Amino acid sequence: MKDSYDITIIGGGILGCAIAYFLSAVTDSSIIVIEQEKKVGLHTSSRNTGKVHAPFYYSPDRKSSTATYALKGFDMIKTYCALHKLPFKEDGVIEIAISDNEIDVLHKHVQWAFKNGLKKEDVRFLNKDEMLQFEPNLKCESGIVCFRDASTDYALINQKLMEDAIKFGCKTSFENKFKSIYFNTKTAANRKMTIIGTVEDITTDYIINAAGGSSLDIAHSFNLAKEYTDLHFRGEYWIAPQKYSNLTKRSIYSVPRYTEYPFLDPHWIIRSDQTCEVGPNAVPVFGPYSYNFYDNLKNVIPKISSSFKIGLLKLFLNTQFLRLVSGEFSSSFSKTSMINRVRRFLPSLNPSDFKQRGKAGIRSQLIDRNGNFASESLLVEGESSLHILNYNSPGATGALPFAMNIVRKLVQTNIVSRTSRSINSPLINEFD
Ligand SMILES: Cc1cc2nc3c(=O)[nH]c(=O)nc-3n(C[C@H](O)[C@H](O)[C@H](O)COP(=O)(O)OP(=O)(O)OC[C@H]3O[C@@H](n4cnc5c(N)ncnc54)[C@H](O)[C@@H]3O)c2cc1C
């Protein structure tokens, strides 16, 4: 394997692999993905709810690009899944108001849905009686049904994107963790950099940082995005026993209680393989891979010493945030407390029936100096590098259009050149 590449992508999650897919299909550049694990997609991209989210609860003012990528992502994922015979169930989703004072939020979400590009036939508001005819086991005051929402398996999509990228010429370096960067030349022109990895070093002209929960630390090592710190939130799930498999026809979400924070309350989930789960909550943890108690403990000192900055201090002085966090901790320690959050609208659930935890996933949120959460993903450009930060939900839904957009910009700015090879695939055909 050669050790010098035009472009190096750090991170083999769904985003890094989607970028590798488009880059290797439409350019002549030499490309490598470096991934710290043995294979791609072992972190957030395989530890999520598996929904192809329709953009009805993203504010068109605060989250317009998130909404745009989600809308476009639905079609692109549908096409990609059809191409490779991967699961894609257009099963729709329901959002409900548990109390009267939440009904206005549902009306607002219907408006947002249309502003974000959903069509009239995609979303329907239902009053209490209509809702109960639709889903008789629900307890609610009203709801909206979104028909343009689907379930898939992002781990399979992630893996297939990597396989396709390899077919198009992309190389990989596994179990190779980015440790630091060395600039071989001091000037920006013809810059060469060497990535110091745990297994091998890689020389490259351009770096795309798509390292998920580690992306901010990597950006900091390039002296970028220093105004941000991050906080990690573990989303935990409980698997429902078989007896509940026909409880509802669709996944059910409730109106979120804390709309200013980027988390929804735990939902009733029907996955693409028909298994049902309750989750996820959002429990603060010390690192992006703190899936269990011991891994979390290992990250306490590094997190506190590196990142306990003014923004986090301000956030932890915010009483509303502390209220949210205490509820999340309680649903982490107590299964009953977690199941009861969904039992508010599915009263026949019995917490003692739930015996098995699902696979937890961790989202990493950027926090600014004022203690505010960054509302959307952030692209930070360095000299010869691009850093994708705060790439959170519905990041898996939007990964294909987001990646396509990045590759388009790299072509337009002559960082890579368009190939004359042609690959006949519906997604690649969409590129031009
Ligand atoms: C609980 C939960 C539920 C979610 N549900 C949904 C959903 O239903 N629908 C949806 O669309 N989105 C959902 N999301 C969001 C979605 O899963 C993420 O936005 C998406 O998977 C992020 O992909 P990624 O490639 O950026 O990150 P990741 O999948 O985390 O990939 C980053 C990769 O970088 C590698 N890496 C990190 N550091 C280094 C290093 N130093 N050197 C080399 N490699 C490195 C990691 O090993 C990893 O493989 C959910 C997220 C969570 C946490």
C-alpha cells in the first residue's frame, strides 16, 4: 500500500463512508479512509434508532439545513437500499400530544413540515378519536401521522458504502487511530501533511475529518474550533418482549418536553426487523465511547482536564438543563423510570416485562462559550483540511446528500478533479 494520498478521510462512520463513496466515484484522486476500529460503522452509525426521519419537528428557522438534508436523504437512502436490497420500510411515524397544552406544538410541527418541503399527503393531523381509531392502544389528546418516514439498518448501509467505495478505488487503513498531525511544509501552497497514526503514518494533501464524537478533539489539534467544547450524551434503549410486537403499527414519539435542547423524549420504536424498543434517553457521559460504567470512568480525568471550559460551567448552572439531566439520570439508573416515560402514552406497558437492554449510542454536542448547544452541524475549514463537527441526528438520514454536497464543493474549488470514468448508478448520476 502506498503511504501518500491526495485525500484522507478520518472516520469510517456513515458520513466518512458516504464521502468516500462519492469522492472515489466521481474524482481521480487517491483516497484513503482511516478508521480506529477493525471495521467501519461500529459507533454511532450502528447505535441509533434506525429511522429515516421526515423533517416535521425541525424548525425551518433554526434547523433549515438539517431539514433539507433529511428531506433529500429519504429519497437517496430509498434508492441506495433498493439498489443493494437493504431494509427500507416506509412504515411512517406518529407524534402525539399527551396533554391539551401540547396540541399547539403539533399544529406548529404540521406547519414546519410543509415549510421544510413535505407535501400535504405526507402529514395528517388527527384528533383524539381519529388517533384512537388509527392506534387503539395509545393514550393521547391528538397526534400527527407522517407517512413519509421509514425504518432501515444504518450499519448495513454504512458497510455497503465502504464496499462500494473500495470497488471505486478507495483504500482503507483499519485499527489506525489518528493521534496527531505534522505539517511537512510551512506554506499553504503544495502543502503535505503527515497523519501520525497508531499503526501507520499517512502523508496526504488534504484531510476530511469525519470522526464523529472525536471530531472536535481532532479539529482542536489543527488549532481550529477552539471556541467550542463538547458534551457527550448516551442514548440508552430497552428491548420490548415479543408480547408487545403488535401494540402499535407505527413508531410513536411524544411532543418533546424541553424543546430548546436537541433531544427528543424516549419513543416507542419499531425497527426495520420488527423488533420494538423503548428509548433513547440522553444521559451525560464523559466520552464518545462511554457505553458502560468502566469506559465512562476512564474518561473522567481526560474530559475534566481538557474540556471543562467556561461554556460547560455556564450550561451546568442552567436550572432547566439540570432538571432535564436529573430526569435522564433517573431513567438510566431505573428501568421503571425509563419505561414509564413511554407508558404515559402506552399504558399497557409493564416495566417488569423488559429484561434486556438495547445497544446504546452516544451523540456528541458542541457547546459554545455561552453554554449554548450548536443547533446544526458545522463545517470548519482549515488550510488543506475540512472538519465536520456536531454531526448529530438525523445525521444518518442526511449522510448521502450531505456527503454529495461536500464532494461537489471540493470539485468546484478544484481541490479534487472530476474523473472522466463513468459509473452508472442512480446516486452517482445525480451528482452533476
Ligand atoms: C441514540 C442515537 C439515536 C439516533 N437515531 C438516529 C436516527 O434514527 N436517524 C438518524 O438519521 N440519525 C440518528 N442518529 C444520529 C446518527 O446516528 C449520527 O448522526 C450518524 O451516525 C453520525 O455518523 P458519523 O459517521 O458522523 O459518526 P460515527 O458513526 O460515530 O463515525 C465516526 C467514526 O470515526 C472513527 N474515529 C473516531 N476517532 C478516530 C480517530 N482518532 N482515528 C480514526 N478513526 C476515528 C470512529 O471509530 C467511527 O467509526 C442517532 C444518534 C444517536 C446517538
